[in-house]
Amino acid sequence: MMEFDPTRPKWAQIADVLRERITTGEYAPRTLISEVRLEQEFGVARITVRKATAALREDGLIITTPGMGSFVTDASGGGESAD
């Protein structure tokens, strides 16, 4: 489990970790971001995970489809296109 910095909100710290995983390719495009797994991994409540995923949605790194879940977007590779 992660050791949190008491001077920053937990959701922001989780968002930073997830953002890094996405930009480094650890989470490839179309990877499911499971709230349940993140709750367990970080030892936090669902609302904390949802705040973190909301921040990633605002950054355009993930997309959430009702009834399906949140997925890493295809355009999340650090803003540079390989085309």
C-alpha cells in the first residue's frame, strides 16, 4: 500500500500515480481502470478513487462509459502523436 503525503489530498496523489502509469505505457490504451482494484491497492474509499478518476477524465487521459467502466484513451501518450 502507498504511503500518502499528509499535506496533499489522497485522491490527487492517486491521480498522480495513475497519470504516470498511463504516460509511461504501463496502462496501455483501452486498459480498464477498475475502481474496485484501485480501492484495494491504495486502501481508500470508492469516493477517493472516483475523485482521482475524475481528474484523469478532465486531463483527457481516460474516458468513462456508463455501464462499462473507465478506460485509458488512445490519445493519452503524452500528447505526442506517433503518426
